[in-house]
Amino acid sequence: SWAPDRQERFIRRWVDALSDPRVTHEIRSIWISYWSQADKSLGQKLASRLNVRPSI
């Protein structure tokens, strides 16, 4: 369990990285799937920020 501000910074960094135009939709979905498996709520937050549906 992370402090909310720390989790927010983490999410923001990942959203920035996955929003790069060189990152394909497939790669973005794979990363969201990984994070969803590790922490479901984290994966959902990333997916909603990136407008991607979690694949779990």
C-alpha cells in the first residue's frame, strides 16, 4: 500500500511514458495488463487515464 501522493506521482510518470507517440496501443495494453495483475486498482487508474480498457 502506497501513500496516495506517491501513487499519484507513479501513475503520472507511467501515463506520460505510455502516452509517447512511439508506444503502440498493443504495448500500452500489455503494460496496463501487467500493472492490473500486480495491483488491480492501479491498473484501472492507469487505464482510465489513458482511455484504454483493462484486459483483465
